[in-house]
Amino acid sequence: MTAKDSSPIPPCFDCATNATQRLDEMFIAMGQMKRIALGQTPAERAVFRKLHGAAHGRLVMDPNRPDSLRVGVFARDELPAWMRFSSDTGPTSPDLGSTLGIGLKVWGVDGVNALGETGDVADFIMQNFPVFFVDNAEEMCEFTYAGTVLKDYPGYLKTHPKTDGILNAMSAQVDGSVLTTQYWAILPFAFGPDRYAKYSLVPEAPPPGHPAVNVPTDDKNYLATDLANRLLDNEYRFTFMVQVVPKSAGYPLDKATEKWPTDQYPYQPVATLILPKQDVCARGQGDYGQELAFNIWRTPVEQAPQGSIAAVRKVVYNHGADVRHQANGQPLQQPTVPRTQAPPLPKDDCIVKAVIYPPIGIARIGNAPEGYVVGPEVPNPKPLMAGDDPAQNPYRDAKGRLLPQAARFRIYGVNAMGRIVRELTAADSGADITWKVHLSNQKSAWYSFQLALDIPEAASADPSTLRNPTVTDRKALVLDAGEHKIHAGQGKQSRKLVAGKFMHQGEPVYLGRMWCEEGDHRLLVTGGRGFSSSYNGTKAITFGNNEGWHDDTSDGPVDAVVRLNGMELPVTPAWIVVAPPNYGPQRKSVRTMWDLMRDMAIQAGTLPKPTRPSFTHDIYPVFERMTGLQWVNAGFAAGFGWNSANDFTKPDWIARLNDRSLANQETRRVLKNSFRHDDVDSWSPMPWPWVYGDAMSIPPAQTPRQYTSLTQTQLEFLDQWVAGDFDDDWGKVPVYTEFDQVPLDQQGDVLTRAALDFCLADAFHPGCEMTWPVRASTMYMEPFRFAHAPKGWVEPGMGAILSSDTVTIPNGPLYGQLPGGITRWMAVPWQTDTGSCRSGYDPGYDPNVPTFWPARVPNEVLTRENYRIVMDAAQPTQVRLAAFANRAAWVAPLGTTSYTDQINNMIHHFDHLGVVEVNPGPTDPEGAKLFPPLIEVEDQHIPIPDVDDTVDTKAVRTAHRTLSTKAPAPSGGGGGLRATQPVDLSRIDKVRRFPRGLR
């Protein structure tokens, strides 16, 4: 440094004649090696440490280039290439204002290179600014000394205005995409015996529809997201430019801060760098880019770098690469061939095993003695449309009784990799199949439900004691149908699954039926008929733990014996759960059972998490389901329903949600922030979704489980969505509405999701189909598939009280399952819980939300009478609008005398409650503009005589009011008039979970 410097460099440090050694010491020993010694894992580069992504491509030489440009690398025709995009900053530092760099490695350049290596690899290193900030190695040493040793970059820059100005200009250059910026090699290179050259990569115009948007954001990693998104959709190209200058021109080689004049010596195109469409987030691709080492001296001798800074780079870059690779246990040699994509697995049609799908089948109670409806077999099935004739009701028989939902099981032959080869239950498969089903109901012999035992709030609830504790003959409380078999393919076969008498009284309890249709080897299973009874004649008095009662829900294993080509195959079994009816068959909750089980498997490490969420399959469903709940809850109708501000099914909304551009980023962020985040809004009722949680209580408990949150996976997907890091694949990927559309290799996964997407994972209080034990990873043999207890297994006793500690004992109830092990945690009988799970328990906040399970147990619905008004084009507009907005209480048929009467009415007449069916919307010109094309309507609302035969029919009709057609009624934002509920439920034990407060 000069005499004016406040802290001169000691002569012994010697930047003038020993710059290379000193820079190597400062960059590698004092920087890179120190970070490694402090535990940096994996070890990183000394500079340009932040990776944005790595892409494969090819460098194609311009066939029309003059002979004078056919030097070194450019004497070849086409070379495979890899490109590493990075910033000269730390991996966790923001992208904004960083200097961008690229390392380009090509293969096919054989011979001894300027680094002294023998191979066929050549490297180029460039940055997004045309000059360097110092001229030579000595100045670079002085600059680095000021920052690394003296910790005083400002002091140096104060006395070096040229360097300060260049660095300020570099910081001022802000790029929105690594694919739309220009790069320069900054240093001169030899170009044959009598010329020098400088290099530049110039981006070509982006493909049509993808303009050269270069807008940065404050997202810390926006460059990586932009790179991934662009290359996922389109090919990108750069023109490789060369500026050639004769040595005789006399331009100094150690003036790295200066450009060479382009008017006299213009840049000329010599090649095109082509980066094809690719997924830069593919596993291993980024790691490969990090492993690659780049050195400007790894180039043909006739293109050797020039100047003192180049000499420093030769040593420092080589030393740094060796240190990094040694620390990471990687080879020190350069790869002799570029990384290629993993070859596809070889086609293997050798069937080694049979697998039953879906892994968890869902049947549902129905009291119709004949007929059935098959449960969903695709996640987005076509709706079963209601007909004008009540006899055409797709969910009831001719007498109005509910049809049971059957679970249909298929068996697939898979190869050693577990990939589906073909369906063995197809009629022409040649397989010999014997199906086995074992249904059991253990509810009355199990423990009472107070609260989910896997949450801390369980310690504040009443203890979970044995149900019916005074009954010493515990087997008399169990309804077990035993294992039944049918041999498929031998005509229509059917087996009734009947258990013994409950408490040795009454009739044997019918738990269901299993059968195969004529010529079809697939198994169908239905459950009980909704018969619930008390052996001692007592009335039901509580939501979940009624002593002396039983119902006919059940669950158990589904297995098979499969012989193919004379050999018996090992079989991966499934499970069936018989659940309550589905009164909202087209609706899904915001967080489904499939979402929960998927998240649990991802967190347990048994299921890979997708690198990027799919908008169609991961993001949009969260929003669409909230809008869909408009048909079963008045609060959701007001907040997300037809023509509301957040009607997410509108085409313009879908387009905005699917748009990953920067212009929509703040919209995405605001929407994401509207969902519950426990560390921010915890027990507030306002965040989405407006659904009660596992520790729900009235008055609200100050716990993050007072309300439901999305799964961790769903929330992380939303974070990626905000950053634009998602596949905007709406309309580009198939959405199957019929099972016959599904490709064979996807059928297992589709059946899995279809069954579980229509199950609830909201408040496990206790739940609808299943409850909190499904969150235990020990319950599964593989993702979505319950583990089975060994034959003859005797479950260890848990004692008189089941606690959070005892429930987790090895090989206890959260491990391999016995028949009846899934539904035993649920309410007994199921009708009392279904009749208690409503919405708006605190009307002082909102009479409609939050809610429990509206997707299965509606809260407020559109009546058929009001639907007729909506469809009547002769009615005044305001009358039609008011009729559409008016929603009635779904529970109104249960009566208004008392809560006890209501739940007992539900037990005896659960089929009176309405099923919300899909109906066509108006087709008249005005109606088609005002109303949706499909409208979901309650099919009936038949008042139930109270158990004491003194029903208040006037109150029932008032609660289930229908608008008059003579005058307009008040209209509201989607919710409209809410049916009154004279029975106050705010003090029932369902919602008074912590009588002594939270501990």
C-alpha cells in the first residue's frame, strides 16, 4: 500500500512479489479451511458459494464461424456441457445485489491442458459484470489483506475510488434471472500464437410466451426458483461470443478493470450453449453441480489465461477444489464423462407378489337392506346427479333408506421393485383368488374417549377409563364376525358377516357382507345397517361413551390367497373400516385423511416428499375444498362460496393461483398467511381453515389445538408456492374422474388417495372414520397400509385406565392391529357423536363457524324447497337470490326439545337426515348468470318424532324454514338466514373437555 494508507502492509507479507502465495493463504487457509475446521458440512468453495442450480446442456459451434475462430475448444463441433449458476455470497445470504457467476464445463477437448492435466475437459468461469474491481494480483492481495486481516474494507475503499466505484456498480446491477443476464470472463486468454481473446455469454431471447422478465424480488432464493421454473418449461440458449485482439495491439494484460474497445474489435459469435428443458431440482443434480471443480487454466494450451490474476486463480482454485473434495470425501480427479440421467428401470413383467388396493378401504353404514353405492375410486369422481324423481335418488332406496357404501378391493401383481405389472382380479388374469375378511367391533370393551392421548392437553382431560367397567365378561362386549372366505370367479358369491349377540342378549349383530359379482374377481364389502342399541334399555346421554350401548360399525383385515401359474404368491394385505354415513358425499375437508397419512409418512421418512408441489394435486385442492364447503356450512358459503371474494373455483381465481410469476407473489403470500400458523395465531378462530381441533373446548382453550391447522407438508408446499417454486400444471396434467381413465401403473396410488381423501382428519374428537392413533408411524407396515398383528396374537392388557404413557408400550395398541382395532377408539354409538358435531358453539363470535366435520356431517344446507325457487325463472330476481342465500339447519329434523332427545332421535332415525346431492343449476339466461352450473341440495328433511312422541313440529319447521315465494326475503353474503337451534350445546361434554382447566 502507499504511504497515504492508514495501515500499510508489513514488508514481510510481500504482496508485490508473493501475491499468489498470500492470496492462497487468505482465501484457502484463513477462509475456506477455517470454515471447514469449524464444522462446515459439506465443505464449500472459497468463493461463489451460493448455488442457484446446475443444468446440463451442450455447446454447439457455429458451423459458419470463420477459420480464425476455430481455436482450442472452438475447433470442435459439439460438446456436452454442465453449467453451475451461483452468487459470490454465503449460501444463506439473500440473492439481491449479489454478483452472479457461472462455471461452464465441457467434455471432448482432449490433450494436455494449460493446467498440466491430461484429459478431455475444459472450463470457463464468468461473472455478470464486464470487468474486475482491481487490475492485478498485487492489488487483489492488498484488497484482500484489508478485509481479511485488518477487517477494514471501508478503509481500503476510501483510498481507492476506482475499486470502490466498480464494486458499487457491481452491487447496483440486480438481475431477476440467471438465464437472462449476460456473463463475461473478465480476464484475457491466449487465442492461438498471435492473438488474445475475451469471452462473453449473451442470453438469447426467451421462448415465445416467456419474455425476458428481469425483475428481482426480496425472496432470499428467488434466483434458484426462477431458474428451476424456467428450465422446467422451456429450453434456454446463450450465444458464446469471442472478442479477438492481436497481440500487436499492445493492450496490457494486467488491467482487469478496463474493457477492450468493441468498435475496433467487436465480439463475434462462435457457438451456442443450449440448455434443454429439465428439472434442475431432480435428485442429485444440484449436488453434482456442487461437486464439480472449475479452473480457467483447465483449457487447451493455445487458450491459456493471461495476467497475474489468472496466475493466482490457477493456484487458489486448484488448492480450494482439492481441500473441498478431500473434506467431503470426493475424488480429486475431474469426471471423465458428464453426469447423465439415471437410465429408466428395465421393464420387468415378472410377478413376484400380490398387493391388495386400496390399502385402507372405506365402507359406510346404510339401512337399506338391498342395494349399495361403491365408494370413490378416483380422488375427483363425477358426481352422482340427483334426479327429478325422488325414486331416482342415487343414495337411497325406493323407501328413502340410506344405501350402504361398499368398499371395492382389487389385487395387483407386482414385480420385485413393487411396480404394478397387471391386475390379478381382472376376469382374464388367470389367477385363482380366495378372499378373506374379518370384521370386528371392540368399542364397548375398549376405553372411553376423552381426548386424543398423543397431545399434551390429554393430561387436563378426564382419564380414559374402561367402558362398561362393571361387566366382567369382557368378551360379551365384543362383536366379532370371525374370518370369512369366498372363492372368486365361481359365480356370484356372498357371505354375511354376522357377530354374536351383544351381552348375550337380543339378535346376532349383522356387521356386513362380502361378495364378488358374477364374472368379477374384485371384492365388495359393506358394513352394518346402523343398528345401535342398549342391552339394558338406557337412553344415550353423551356424545361418545354411552354405557351399555353398541353399534354395528367395525373394521378388520382384508387378505387373500392368490395362486398364479400354479404357484401361491405372497400377498400384501389391506384393511377395511366401516364408518358412519356420508351426508356430504361430494365434499372433502381442507385437510383430509390422505393428507395427514401422507404427512406422517414423510415426517417418518418412509415416503419421499416431492421436490416441488403440483398446483393441480397439492395446492389447488386446499383452496377448492374451502369453496366446496359452501354447500354444507353457511360460514364457508359467505367466506368462500359462489360469487364471494374468495370463490376459488372461479376461472380467474384459478388462473391467478396457478400463476407463479412475480406479479402474483404478494397475492400468494397474503393467501398463505391467511392459514393458521401456530407460532403466530395459535388459538385465534380467524385463520383458515375455520375448523375445530383436537383440544377444542368451549370456552376456547388457549392451546394451538383449539383449531385445526394444515399438515406440515401442506404448509411447506404453500411456502414453496409463495416463492413460485411449484409446477404450474393446471390443465397440463390429467385429473381422472373415472377409474377406467387411470393408467395401470398409477391405479394403486389413485385407489389409495380416493378412499382416504373422503375421510376426515380434522378434529380427532374423536373423529368420523378414524382417530388419533393413525398419527403413530408404528401403526403402519408401509405408507397408508396398517400393520397387521400376527395370527393368534393376544394384546397386552392396559389396566383400568389408558394413559399417554401406557398407550405407547411396544406391541401395544399403536402397533400391529387386531380386527376392530381402528374403530374401537370412536364414539359408541356413532350416531351420538355425529348428532353432536355441529358448528358455531360460541354464537357470540359467529353462529356458523368454526365447525367440526361439515364435509361428512353438514351444518347448514340449501333445502329442496329453496332450490325450486332458485330454478323457477318466473320468480323475481331478489326472491331467487334470497332463496339461494338461505341455508337451513341440517340437524333440524332431530327436534328441539333437548340435546338428549336429539341424539336418541339420531340413533333411531339417522336416515331422516338429508344427503347433500348435486343438482343442475338454472339454464334460463338470467339464472345462468346469477347461479352456479351445479348446486348441491339436501335431498330431504323429514322431522323425527321425539322419543317421548311430543315433537314440536312448528319449531322444526321454523328451524328448517323455506322462503315465501310472495315477497323477497333478506339476502346476505352467501350465508343468508341461519336456522335457529333452540337447544344450547355450549355446555355438553362434547365441548367441555377441561372441567378443571388446562394444566
